Amino acid sequence: MNRKEQLEAEVSKTLEILDQIPQVEAGHRFRAQLMQRIDSMEPASRSGITASDALSPKVAFLALLLMLNIASGMLMFMNEAPQSASSVSGTLAESFSEDYGSPALSYYDNQSALGR
């Protein structure tokens, strides 16, 4: 009980100190000054992107990426004349025959043929 009485005494002492603190009140011109300050700041916030935002590194990096994407797209479409489907399939067939028709792989083909 002694501990409980000490806590209650501390609480009552703290509440008395809080009651003695004078209340904070705003000056009579506070609202007028606040509204004037808000009005002076509004035109800058209404304009959207300011000059400092336009020169920021993020915007510059975004513009650079956009230009690179456009340039790479143009290079891809303007690189060569469009190929016909038969020439594309012929190129693929040659590529597969070179990859899988080499003498190094013929050993494995012969072994699999013997096992049949």
C-alpha cells in the first residue's frame, strides 16, 4: 500500500503543477498574419511544376530514358528492310543445322542409332 500511496502523491503533485502552468493564447493578430502568409504562398503552389522541379535530376533522368527508348525503337525498325517469312525460316534452318550437325555431335547420334 505504501507504493500505491506514493504513486497517488506523485500524480496529484503533477496535476497541481499542470494546473499552475499559464495557458498559452495566440495574439490578436495571429490569424491575420497566418492568412496573409498562406495567401503569399499560394501562387507558387498553384503553378504545378516550377523551374527548380524541371531542372531536378529525376526529371532529367526520366527525359534521358525516354529519348533512349525512342532512339532504340527507331534503330530497331530502321535497321534493315523487312525480311520475308521464307528467308527468316531459311536462316533458322541453317542455324539449327550448324548447331546440331557438327561432327562432335555425330558420335552421340551413332551411339543412339546402335542402341535401337
